[in-house]
Amino acid sequence: MSAHTGINRRSLLQGGSLALLLGSADIAWGASIVAVRVWPSAAYTRVTIESDTALKTIPIFVANPPRLAVDIEGIELNPALKELVGKVRSDDPYITGVRVGQYSANTVRLVLDLRRMVQPQVFNLLPVKTGNTQYQHRLVLDLYPSEVADPLEALIVDKLKGGNAYNSPSMTATPTPPPASKIGTYADPVGDLMANQNRKPEPPTPAASVASAPITTAASVAQTSQDGERYIIVALDPGHGGEDPGAIGPRGTKEKDVVLQIARRMRDRINSTVIKTKHGNLPMRAYLTRDADFFVPLNQRVEKARRVQADLFVSLHADAFLTPDARGASVFALSQGAASSAQARWMAKQENRADLVGGLNIKTQDAAVQRALLDMSTTAQINDSLKLGSEMLGQIRRIGKLHKPRVEQAGFAVLKAPDIPSVLVETAFISNPDEEARLLSDSYQNELANALMKSIERYFSRNPPLARTRNT
């Protein structure tokens, strides 16, 4: 570490500030930046800087106006880093702009100007390779909202208004931010973070307009309902996303894109469906764990479904295998013991690697809590999942080939919600050229969405959801 950097840090501490040093790996001076990527979404925005060696950083959060500065040591400003400036979209929910400059001889300062207060996380990921995806060292900057919307409340309010809240920021599966790293927050003791780039703070939103708005909660909305109807909520989980493309077909088709398209088609059908049961006519609503191209850790997908008290959880994927000959759709449920076949065990192992590829900040994860959540699977949940899976196979075989005629079982992490029947659907083998073409076609996506919708309707007609306190 240079003497200049040491003096700079001491001056920050003397000013009453706190800067947190993240990453202890040795660095190579003159590290090369391989690529920079920005993944915006209503849930959170991720900035990724990929390099050939690990980067050492000093992140500093400034509250007024909100911005995140990151000093990256051991590198010089290069064209790849400058590309970040043009990669931020004008509609990014969290970032208004990026500034980058050579702060000292061996340090580049990156500044993210923010639209609002966030809970930032800055962490490093080790190189990873799986299938067609390979990453070198990655420096990740995650910007989570300080205030998290209640997704169940958004569903209820949307239904009462007759709108389409699933397209609004409150319905794009905003996660509860993991425990934030204790990055220093302070007024700005070093002046503007970038030399010769003064920036006036934006005027704050008038407090009166916020205070005058009525406070709405899920409970208060429930009391205003006139018909007392209960929703059937189906959590749709498009696999992979963001840094994790999933399987990639011979033509370059990415699994994450195809399954998101299918999920959106299913959402439209679910939101316009009413199920006839012995408890009466129950309207359905869909909740997507992601409605854009961003990464969601496996345990957060489960957590999101539980937060909206989902009645079903359907995870959508597209298979890949070592040879292009494999074909057909499959449906998987959870197994409390051994996998039902070698293929099911192999598939679960592949899907459970998603967190390694997508990039999980393991320092913020409570391993004990994760184990408790993922080990609470019950026999009743699995039995209901098998019923749903059987319905799905019966409908899918009408429109295409099945890879296996029965529901397979294995230890898929994403299926381990203890109180929600959960299945994982491998829609086809994206590694098969013919099936890749089908997955790209509107006609097959519609046929598949119709088949899955029909199976969900038949499942609930035979297995009506239990009464809950979610009445509206």
C-alpha cells in the first residue's frame, strides 16, 4: 500500500469517518480489467468489475447527496473501466451516473452517484467455471434499497384497484437486503470525491407531500374489501439471471432469457384466471421472483415465495446435457433422502451451483439460518409437489416429448420451502438444436404456458388451498 493511500485513510479517520477495507487477498500492481457489467432492476442494481487478479478496495458511502465511492488499488485507469460511464441506463432505479478517475499513481477512484439512499455491499468473488460460463476474479457492488416494499401488500392493493402492479417497481420481487457491510456513512469530510467535478446536491423531496399521504398496510386493505375473497398466489421463479446465464444453446440462446419469457406468459394467464373450488371462486395472482435480467440467490427465491404466502412455487429452467441428443421436458420435486435417479442427482448438483456463478456475498449470509430453512422440508409438502408435478407431466406430454414419464426427486435448494408445494420444470433441452429452436418460438412458449396453466388449474380444483389469514 502506498504512503499516499495510508495518509489519505488516516485523514478520513481523523475526520470522524469510517472507511472499511474489504478483501485481504494479495494484489498484483497493474491488474488488467477484463470486463465491466451493470445489472439494473427494481430489486437492486449490481455493478461487476471482472479482472485477471483480485482487486483490493476501500469503499466509502457518502449520504448527502447519496453516492458510493470505491478506491481500487493497484490499477491504472484504462478504457475498460471508462466503459462503465456509458453502461448506466437512464432508467436505472439507483444510479444516476458514474465517474471514474486516476486518484493517485496506483489507485483508481470510482464514484456511483445515486438516486436515493441505499444499503451498499462491496465484495469479491473468486474465479468460477461451469458449463459455458467462466468468470475470472470479480469485484461486485450491490445497491439494495434502504426501504423494502411489502410484496404481499402490493398484490392486494393491485387486485383491489384492478391494475397491473406486477409491472411496477413494487412487484418486481424486491428482496430483503442481506445484512449490510458496515461501510462508513458520513457528511463528506474530504470534499467532493472527484477532483474538478463539483456536483450540486439535488433538492430533497418536500417532506409535506410524503407526510400527507395515507399509510396503507396489508391489514388495512383487508378491512376495506367488500367480497372477502381469497387469492391463490403462484410464485413463478425464472431460473438464473444477471451474472448467471444458465445453460447456453448451440445458437447462443441463454436459459435465463427463455425462462423469463415463459414466466411472463404464465403470469398473464394466471392473473386472468379464477379457480372454481368447493370454497368458491378464487382469483389467482402471479408473483415473479425476478421480472428482469438480474441475479437472485437460491435462498432468496425461497424467501420471496414465503413472504407473499405463495400457494405454489414453480421454478422454470431449460435443461442442458453433455451431448446434443438429450431431449424432452422434465418435472422435479424435492427429495428428503437420496435422489430418484442419477440424472436427478446430477441435475440438482448443476442447479445448486447457481450461487457460485451468479455471485453471492457469503459474508452476509447466516449459514445457520439457511440450513434451518432448507432442512425444514416436510412429507406433506413433497406429496403435494408430486401431485402438481404429475398434473404438469400429463399436460406437457400433449404438446411435446417427456424426458422422463414420472416426477423425479432430488435435493434442489430452490424447492425447500417447508410450507409451499414446489416443483422445478425443465422445459426442454436447450443443448439440443431442435429443442433450442422450439424454446425460441412464440408458438411453443404459448403451448407450454397453456399446458402449465392447465395443470395448475387442475391441481387447485382437486386440492383447494387451505383457508388463511390472507383474505381481502
